[in-house]
Amino acid sequence: MNNSEEYIIMQNNTSQVNDVNVKYDANRDFTTLEAWKKARLVKLFFYNEVIPKLPSDKKFNLNIQIRKASISGTANISEGYGRYHYQEGIQFYRISRGSIYELKDHLISCYDFNFINKDIFEKGIALIEEAKITLNGYIKYVNSQKEFNNK
């Protein structure tokens, strides 16, 4: 077997991880993070309870903004989790936090324009606040790990 054949075999073996000092645990990834789980609940709330209530003329305005921010909330946590350095991860977690704040503003707009009722509004605010608190806690934890490992 020559080097190019060996490389192709290694490249196709997706269970192999070659990061320095990283032991792969298939049972632990971004989906195990409480912050990601809470952001996912927010995303699903908007997709299932808010977007269907928007008038059709808002389809290409508020609807699109909500979809992008909802996806960004979970996607940036997952991308940050996949980064090797703490600071890189923290940058993505902060972008996710910004998306969650953006969703709060969109929810307020939907309520102000009478697209959603008070019950949906209050449920959304509660989910968003829980996601923000959990994500802020995770950012604080990652920061502490960065400082501890840089000593």
C-alpha cells in the first residue's frame, strides 16, 4: 500500500480523530450542551408557534429574519463547540447570544403588531430568558476554563 492509498483510507475513516490531546467521546458533542438544548427549544418555538401566525405579507420580511436568527442560535453554539481554542468558541457563543436577543426583539414586534397573543408572547419570553441565562453561564464556564488552562 502506498502513501496515497493509505491517506485515502485514513480520510474515509470518520471515526478517527487526529486532534492533539483530544480524546473523542461519541456520546458527548454539542447536542449534550444545555445551552444548545435551550436554544433549540427557542428555535422550535418560533418555527411551530410564531411563524405560522405571521400574515402572508410578512413572509419575506419578519419571517425570514426570524428563521435566520433561530437557526443561528443553535448553529453558532455547535460551530463554537467544534473550535479547538477556547476564545474561538466563545466568539461563536456570543454570536448565538446576539441571535437570541434578536429573537426577543422579533417576538416583541410580533406581539406589538398583534400577530401573536399574550400567552404565546409570555411563553416565548420565558424560553428566551432561560436560553440566555444558560448560554451566559456556559460562556462564563468556558472563559474560566480558558483562564485555568492558560495559567
